[in-house]
Amino acid sequence: MDAQEAFRTPMPDTPAASQDVRYDFRSAEPRWQRAWDEAGCFRVPDVPPADARKYYVLEMFPYPSGKIHMGHVRNYTLGDVVARYKRARGHLVMHPMGWDAFGLPAENAARERGIHPGKWTYDNIANMRAELKRMGLSLEWEREFATCDPEYYGQQQKLFLDFLNAGLVERKESWVNWDPVDGTVLANEQVIDGRGWRSGAPVEKKLLSQWFLSITKFAPELLDALDGLDRWPERVRLMQANWIGRSEGARFRFRLAEAVGGIADCEVFTTRPDTLFGMSFLAVAPEHPLAAAAAARNPDAAAFIAECRAMGTSEAVIEQAEKRGFDTGFSVAHPFTGETYPVWIANFVLMEYGTGAIFGCPGHDERDHEFARKYGLSIIPVVRPHDAGADFSVAEAPFIGDGVIINSRFLDGLDVASGKRAAIAKLEELGAGTGVVNWRLRDWGVSRQRYWGCPIPVIHCDDCGVVPVPQDQLPLRLPEDVDFSRPGNPLDHHPSWKHVACPRCAKPARRETDTFDTFVDSSWYFARFCSPRADVPVNRAAVDAWLPVDQYIGGIEHAILHLLYSRFFTRAMRAAGHLALEEPFAGLFTQGMVQHESYKGADGRWLYPEEVEKRADGIAVVRGTEEPVTVGRVESMSKSKRNTVDPGAIIDRYGADTARWFILSDNPPERDMEWSESGVAGASRFIQRLWRMAQGLEQALVEAERPDEAAGHRLRQAAHRSIAAVTEALEGFAFNVAVARIHELANTIADAPTAPLAARREAMEILLRLAAPMMPHLAEEIWSVLHPAGGLVARLPWPEADPALLAVDSITLAVQVAGKLRATIEVPVDATDEQVFALAEAEPNVIRALDGRPIRKRIHVKGRVVNLVG
């Protein structure tokens, strides 16, 4: 749409600018939000026209905690700038909004406050929706849904059954983190110092039957495809690659010196078969069959295993814990030498990784070294640096790097890579093992023992086994009448919900009482947004048109699990016939955190920023008192330290555009930013300055008596160069640079009062259109002053720079006298040295600095500086 067509949109009633010298954001912002809504500026069809240039912008949707925070403000402001900018560039932009609404916090609220999780959740959504709407985001609210809507999770249940039919779902036993108080499985991230994140109870390892999604079937594809995600941050791709964890090594068996409980050997996987001659022990996980055999013989082994199970399964917890072990009394024979080595149960070996058993090589592994020193086991060097002498030792610290193999018989003298190949070849020759590729990635356990989640749509029948819930009975809804007074999963002890007739044989059966991990809910929502009211998971024509998401925006904390699960889900949906693409997000941007100083009162309690007063002498006190306040470091905002700022209060005081402008101006968006009252106030002053400048233009009905045409040309050049500079900045997510260029243009306009009125109006209109993605309400309000006939900036195309005005026809040079800066001059780009010197010597400050002395030496460094020596 061009500027003239945009003018046909009726304007909301706008007070004349001259009636008030201050911009009234309290009146303007809701007025323009209504205008955008009534004009349908942000609505798009499910299936766009074939010739449309689609662009899908999506911010990671929020959990409805009840109030938005500054992280939300930053995230959604960044996305909104992209959406508005791309819309102005002629794209058909889809920019939807929804809520990641299932999860344990709602269930905890039910237990603590006696309120149903659904009511708590939907009340919070209503509050946060109202707060977000005040920000003036160009969201298509008509596409809104919450993952706890039965209309959403019913389609998710259909997807699960499709995955089940496609062979991508498995039910199997797995060791899990079990919170005995909350009565639920905990993710590794929810185990903090060996205790449940909410209950604080010591976490146990428990063997449970769980539902798993077969993400490992796509491990090679998920890894290889990372190379094609060239619009993703490199560190995110690296984090995903490390989590998927492809490694090459050997899988082989150690023969037990004496069979134990029918077990004759123990299989291990290693990436370092070159270090086999450095072995001093074999270690198994507490859940390994050999550990169970030891426990059956020795109560001390059983007690040690019980202690290990209290640690939880988190890699981080296990890595940080003291390395402890128990000697089983069993031994295994080395595959190359036949020598025997002791078998230990070790608390740092995970059953879920590799085979649940490792051979310990203390000389070349940090964990093994710590373990060997603790229990007095041998430490033998079998790799030494290329430049090491004969006295090389690993007694004090292991050697991890590349080098030359030693003390290893047929491997001696080889480098590490060659040693690995030779060791694998020998294992294969002996029939003891083989070279393999191993993956760190494990299948995704999606079962959770809680109420407030999507019910898993299967039925357990004693005769028929696992039976899918029939399609015509979906959505399988959660019961409303649940009892949270008892610990554990309310679905498990509901008097009637879990009891149902088997769909196949009609005999009494039981519904699955586990619900899905909430990561499932957020792993396909981006596809549902394309057709949110469809009676199938996705409308194929809609997803084929809109996906992939062109720009996805969110925090780095989601770099691994959410993004990896979404990538898997896309492939699973492709396998089930719902999608044709492989990658869900073409572009990814991860924004930094919003930070603030922290404050503590004399009694040690944390204080909110509004409780603190900073005096002129720099002393901080509790507001209204003389109580001293300790000012802490600037760190990420958190409820626990109360260093948060309420976005609603900022919007009340300064307006949404001020909050948006400051959020964008402070730092590159990928970096952390510090929220400061002075910065917000500065943003507000700039907005008021633009308003006053617009008033001046609106009231300048008569041209200046003798307008300066040269000044007008320079102003037009500056305005069109600003178009090019801001465009480049927005394309590169350098929003703070775009803000700086707009500030510069405002200064240039203010410094050109003698320029023709037409040039000043043109420059101001360009400024408004450049700033509109960032300060949309102010842009509309000023535009309505300059164009009272009507039109919405939200529907204007992006300004195009005139190439003729981008051409550089003059440059600014510094003029020095005896090396000291005395003036700057504007000269034509093709000026001769004589012309440059003549202009420099005519400058009044230069004349004063020379003080009548003849010029002995003239130097002109082209494009930079003129130096005159008298």
C-alpha cells in the first residue's frame, strides 16, 4: 500500500497538536491500538494468496504466571519491530500469540490456595493479555490459544496416536528422578543439590514404566541438519550438537573371571580404546545388573546403591558430587592381556549413557583419576605429549591431549587417532568387540505423574494390552472434580475418571493417568498457529504456506531442549504425514537478559527498586527513612532478589513507546541490558522532543522568508542516508544502531531551521516511518498532525532512499594547526589540495590560531585531516 492509499483509512479523533505542548501518551496509545484493531491491520488468512511474500514472526510463547516482566517486554518488543518492519517492506506477516499453559505451578497453586488450576491459569492469561495489549504489539490475537485448551490438546493427542502408529512411540522401563513428596518424576533440571526443586525432599532414583518418543531415530539427521541452519547463532548450534553427542569408539566385552548370577561378561563403550592398556578398574552404574548381583550377595553393596539412588540422575549433580565407589569383589579379564581388574560400583557412571559400564583409565580421564587416587588404584600413563621426556608422569593429574602412545605393547609409538583404529581392529580380530558410532542423545521420556497436563490418550486392558483412545472420543479431557489434598497424582486416585471399558473387548480397563511433559505442548504450537481452529492438528495447505517460521525469538535458556524437541516434532509430523518440511525455524535470535541493581536493607532483606531512594551524595537509603541500603551488583532481574521493575508501572508513568524505545536503545539485543530509571527518563524526553518538533512543523504554515536551499539539500541527504542506515540496521538485528541513527536524524532536523519547509517535513515524515516499528503510537500521533486528512502509518510502505541523495558529494575534514584540532570543514569529494587549503585557512579559528604567522608547511591526508604548521 502506498502513502496515498494509506490516507484513505479513517483517522480516529485526534486533538490538535497546538492545544498541548506535551505528548499525551495516556490518550494516544489506547486510541491507536483501537484504530489498528478496527482496521484489521494485523490479520492474515490461514492460507495466504499464492503470490504473497509471507513472513512468519514468532516469539517463544510465555507461561501464564500472572504478570508480564521486563524479559517479556524485551522479547515481544524485538519481535514486534521485526513484524512491523517486514510488513512495511511488503510482506504478508503472521505474528500470533498464545500461552504455554500446562505445568506444575498451576497445580501447586491449587494445593496452596484451594483454587482449580484451570481457573488460576485462565485468570493469569486474562491479566497478562491485558498487559501485553498495552504495549501496542502488532499481534494477531484472533489466533490466540492456550495449550490447556481442550481444542489444542485434543489435537496433540491425535498427533501422539499418529506417532504411535508410525513407530515413534515406545513404552519401557526407565530410571527416573522421583520426588517422594510431590509424588512425581522430575526432569534433571528440577533436581537441585539432590532435592526436588519445589518440595525440597531428597530425590530418589526409581524404575518406572514410561512413555518415550523415539527422538534417537532422528539423531543423525538432527545433527547433520545443524549445518544448514545458517541463521541460527553458532553457539546454539554447538550446544545442540554437543547434546546430540555423536562419538566414534569401540563397543566390546570384558569376560568376568567367574560368572555371577548367570552374568558371564560386561559390555562397555569407549571413545578411547587407545588407552585400554592404562586400565586399572571397571566401574558399573548402581542400576547395572552386576551391581544388583553384588547387592544380592552383600548388604553393604545394597546400602551403597541406595545412597547413590538418592543423588538423582542429573549429569550436573553427578559431575559435581564426590566420586565414590564400592568394590564388588568381582573381577574381569583384559581383552588384550588376560590380566584381571576389579569391578566397582561407581556413583558417577550413568546407566542411561553408553552401556552403564566403563573401564577406568586414571592416567587420561579426570573422573577416573579422582576415583583412583581416592581408592589407591594404579595410575598408568599410556599417552604422553610429543615433547615429553622419559620421566613423564600422570600421578598428580591426568593427560587428556594428543600425543604418543606408550606402555601399550602393539600400540606403542602411534598417535592417538592411529591408536584408536589399531585397538578397534585388534578387538574385531579377537571377536571381542567392534567399532561403533554412539550417541549421547536418549529417547525422550514424556510421562509425568501430575494432573495439570495433557492426558496421554491410551487405555490399559489386562486382555488387550495398550489400546489407543478412539479418535471420536478425543479430546480426552481432564476431569474437573479433582482432589489436591492428597499427595501424588490426582488422576491416579480419582474415584471414576481412570476407570473405563476397553474399546476393543468392553471389559473393565484403566485410562493412562500420566500426562505429557509440557515440552510436548511447546514442540508443535508454531504449526498450530497456522490454522488454530482446524479440526485436525494442522491444515496442510496452511502449514505448507506459512512454515517454516522465518524469525523465531527467545531466550538462550531454551537453546537445547525446546528447540531440539521442536526440531524432532517437525520430523515426526513429517513422518506421520502432517508436514513436508524438516526444520521448524529458519531464523533464530536469542536475546539477552534484562538486569538491574539489587538492594539490601540493614536487616538483610531484599528491597524492590521503588523502595530505595538514591540521594545526591550517592548514598542509598530506604525511601522515607534514614535506613542505609547496600547496593549490590547489576544482575538479571529475579523475584527472589526483588530487583524487578513492573512494566505496568513504567507504562503508566511513561507510556509503552518509552519502554519500547529504551529496551531497543540500550545495548545490542543479543546482550544483557541494564534497566535504569535515568535511561527510561531519557527515552521519554526524546519522545517529547519529537512531539515538540512536530508541533513546530505543523505551526510553520508560512515558508521562511529566505530559505536556505543548500541546507535543505543537506537535510534531504541526511534523511535518505538515514533510510539506508536504519534499513541495514534492522535487517541485521542491530536495533540499538537503528535507534542511534534516528537520534542523529532528529538532531539534523533540529539543526536545520532555515531549510525549506518541504525539506523539513519530508525529513520528519521519513523519521516517523523509520521509527514506527519501534515507537508505533507516537509515529501515528505525529503523522495525524502532519496529515490530518487520514491514514495509518502501520499501513504505509517502508520509505525508499533516493540513490541520487545517497551519493557522497562532500566530506568533512578535521583542520589542525600544529597538530591541534581547530575546525572542521565541508569540502567537495573531488576538491584539489589548493581548494582544501584555501577553505581551511579561511576558518576564523584557524586564523586566530596562526596569529599572523606565515604557514611553513601544509599537509592534506585525503578524506581525513588537514594540518597547517606556522
